[in-house]
Amino acid sequence: MSISHKKVNQFAIWFIIALVAASLKAVAFAPKREFYQLKVYHVKNADQKARLEKYVQQAYMPALHRAGVNKVGVFKPTQIDSLLFVLIPFKSADQFMKLSGKLDKDKEYATAAQDYINAEFNNPVYSRFESILMEAFETMPTLNVPALQAAPSERIYELRSYEAATEKLHENKIRQFNQGELDIFKRLGFNTVFCGQVKAGGKMPNMFYMTSFENRAARDAHWKAFSADPAWKTLNSLPEYAHNFMRMDMFLLNPTAYSEI
């Protein structure tokens, strides 16, 4: 039985329409890339640290929730007692830009944050803080809260940054992540929390990512497996990815008991 050219053409048209519709649907429902603010507070003594943590837990985090931020991560380095890391995920850059205005109008925040807001010049709540704004990677557009079972004091969150010599090499490092490195992390169970390209910060061009583990031993075992992984060895040996970063900084962090990430 033969099929007429007309029917074949109609089928081809319907097939193309179906493909276009499916593509448009996928684009419409694809998660939008989030933005992340990483605030790194520096404190000089135990009093500042206690006041800062009280502010973050009792004033700042509730205000962030009222402003539409769902999860806030708060972390302390395992071996440095003078830093506090606060990770804030935003749905958009616009949400980040409007946060200060919302805090200014938040009466509950003004009351709960009096010690922080009205601190005297010679008795501040911190020595200084850094603020880093990032956009999520294309292949990991939203933050992932890991389902770790260990107690917060045992969990290890590893925060890494990669500075490059040029913007072109920086983009190349992100491309290496998007085209294989992040997939290897996923396969090996690195519990990646976020990957972000720095849009504004003190060290640029730069990118950050955070992985998470049940404990220090699990972290070390995962990195040993990663180093020996054939897919990683192949990816890392490709000449097009040579010299795509010049400096790597790494922090091993414990989440605070009140961290939501």
C-alpha cells in the first residue's frame, strides 16, 4: 500500500509542529537561573561573634524570609574562628536589588536588629564584611539543599573559588564545568549545593561552587574517587581546558545549627 505525497507532507508538518511545541514547552518550564549573595563577615573576638550570630539568626534570616528568600545558609570554617559565611539565594537580580529597600521598611527587622543597626562606631557587630554576587550556572540553575543525615557539627560543606588570568579563560573554566565536571560530581555523589559565576566581588574573574558531605572522611573519600575517575582524567587532559584558572581558594565549613542549607 502506497502513501500519497500529500499525506507524507502533512505528517512531516505535524511532526515539526509537535517538536517546536515540545521545545517551547521545555523552555517555558525550564528553571530560571538564580542569583546568590555570599556575605563573609569578619569578627575580631567572641563578643562580636555572639552578637553577629544573634543578629543573623533572630533578625536577618526572619527578615529575608519575609522578603521572599526561602532558604539561608550560615556556615563557620572548621579551623578559622574569625569568619561567618552567609549564603542567600535570590530568584532574580531584581529581588537582590530590592532587598535593602524591603529591610528599610520592615518594622520587625528594625526592632530585632537594633544592636546591629545602631551599633556605636567603637563597638560594631563585625570588623568588616565582603559581599559577592553570583549568577547560577546554566547547568545548575537553582540551589540544591542536600539531604545529609549527620549532625550539623559533623557535616562538611566545601566552598571553592577559581580565579582566572583573563575573562576568556574564566569562561573556559565554566564551560569545563558545564560540559562534564558537574556531571562527574553528580555521578560520584558530591551533593553540589550551588555553582555561581561572580558578577560583582573583590576578586575577578572568578567562580564559586559548594559541595557537601556527611563528614570529613566522606569528603576525603569523594575527592580520592574524583581524582581517579577516568572521565575526569580525560576531561582534565583536554588541551582546550589548559590553564583556565590560576588560583583556587578552598574553605571547609560546618553549618550552624540554624542554617537552612
